[in-house]
Amino acid sequence: MLITRTSMLTGETNTLDLPVTEDQLAAYAAGGFPQVVFRHLPPPEREFIMTGITPEEWQARVALPEMEEDDL
């Protein structure tokens, strides 16, 4: 199912095709915990449903700079 959300980080609207049903979305909207309702989805896809943050945005936001050997 195509899910469209607006990212809380960037304000951009994105759409992902996720294996969820209308019933699951309704259960989530009614207060179901995403870890339970969407237990079959990996955390980045659950995050997208909750906040609109895409896996790519999340990775770019939390990626740590690479350290040089001299920094150790």
C-alpha cells in the first residue's frame, strides 16, 4: 500500500510502498503501538509511518563522521 507522509525533519512529502493493510493503519490511528501493529516492518519503515522520516533522511541525520586513524 502506498503511504504518504511529510517528514518532521525536512518538511518534504514522500511516499513509500509498504506491506500494510487498511486495518493495520486503522489500528495504529486508534492508538495501537506501532511495534505491535506493524511488527512485520523493520524499524525504519515504522518510523516513516509515525514521523514521515524516510530511511535515507534518518541515515543522513544520524550518520557519524568517519574517524581517521590519527583521531583514535
